[in-house]
Amino acid sequence: MSFPAQYAGRCRKCREEIAEGDLIQSSDEHGGYIHEACEGATHPTRADEAREVCTDCFVLKPCGCDEF
């Protein structure tokens, strides 16, 4: 179940900022809160850390968001 964040923080899955009002959800797997959009995304590995994360869907680029 998703809900708007009451406080700013950091997503435990993509490690990007969570702003007040962003849709988030609790994640037992990651031990905290994650963006709603990160639910289906995979966590980056060490080899992926140099790749850029899309700020729209929070998936490692290329993600397809630029095609729209």
C-alpha cells in the first residue's frame, strides 16, 4: 500500500532522495521505505553503480523513458 511521504528521506532500494509528498511504501525486504515506482525495479549491483538511474522511473538507464 502506497502513501505520500510525510518527511524527506532516502529510498532504501534506489538510494535516491524521497521528497515530502512522494508516493512511498514500506519494504520489509529493504528495511525501510522505498519509492512506489521502485517496487518492480531491481537493486543495482556494484557493476551497475556507475550507470545513471532514471529520475522518472528509478530504473538504471537505458530504461525507455526517453523514448516518449
